[in-house]
Amino acid sequence: MKKILNFLNCKGFLMSLKIFKGWNVETISPYKSWLFVWKLFMIFYNHLFMLCLSFIIVFSATKESKHIENYILGFTFYIWVLEIFLKLNTATFYKTHLFNSRLQVFNLYVKNQLVFDVIPLVLLASPNDRSISNLFLFRVPIFFKVINIYKDKQNMEKYLMMILDNFFYIQLINFIANLFLIGHVIAYNWYIVSIIDQNYLNNEDSLTKSSISKDGMWWELYLNAFYWSFT
């Protein structure tokens, strides 16, 4: 009985997995050119998806086109599965060290990224319901993925810094993107305050009521709110 309990120990169990040939298969080199292109694509796509998701949640951008929302969420689900698969099969840099062992890569992934990859992935497959309770329960926590997106972005910036002579171009793009992000967040908060003020507090003298109307196309509402965030 004691031997069984020792075997079920987490560390012992993971080490025992080495008996499977899969652990001995060589991992993908992080220097592959196609892998570099893939990572660039995923950083761009994940930023674009989070932007679209915020449109869907706050502005109901796909309210009358549910099939578009289902397509976006479904496609993202499968591409995130592929992303996780590649992460688990690619040698990883951690604190200036390169880890080639599949078991080490797995342990590092579980320690640093698993939670913020798996929770959003599971929520993508959740019921697509527009009720407020389901919206905040199954859609808003998908933004946990932003933590891993930020880590991937930082790693890409470090790599580009090593291979590019004129890195200030990347810094300029990064500055413009961060400026847009700040305006985006302010615009969303302003619009949410406006909706709460008008629909739940029934404030007829609301300062936001004259600035943002709940009528109109979703992109008109967003542009109005985005314009306000910079003026």
C-alpha cells in the first residue's frame, strides 16, 4: 500500500510517464522559421480576437448575426487547441535556459501558462447565450487569455530585439498599439457607464446621455465612445 501511495505522488507519477515513447520524441526547435511566422500570426490573431470579443460582449456587434459569432468562436477554439499542442511540443526558453526535454516543457507550461490557456478554451465551447448571467460567466473570463498573450508578446519583442538592427520601429508600433489600447479601454468603460446610467439608474440629467446614445449601429456607438476617450 505504501508503494502505491508513493507511486501516486505527483512528481513520481510524472516521472513514470517517461516509459511512454512520446516523452522521448525530439521537441520542435524554437529557431524554426515557420514557427516564428506562426507565433507572429498568433499574436496578431489573438489581439484581433480579443478586440472582436469586446465588440461582441459590450456592443452586441453580432446580435443580428449569430452565425458570424459562432464561426469566430468555433475557429478560435480550434486554433487555440493547435497553439497549445505546439507549445507542448516546442523547446522552451526559461530564465535564459533552453529546455529540450518534453517533460520539462510540460512542467513549465503547467506552471506558467496552463490556467490562462485552458479556462478560456473551455469557455469558448460553453453555451452561446446572450443573457447577462451567462455572458459574464462564460464570455468575460475568456479575457484571462490576455495574460498569456502578453507573455508571448514580450517573448517575441525580446527575440526581435536580438535579430533586428532598427528595433525602434517595433517600439514605435508598440507605442501606437498601447495608445490605441488605452483609448479602447476608456471608450468601453465610458459606454458601460452610459448604459448603466440610462437603463438602470434612469438618470435623465446624465452627462453621458448627451455624448453616447444607445441608438444606432454598434460601430457608430464605438466610434463615438472612442472619439470621446481622446477628447
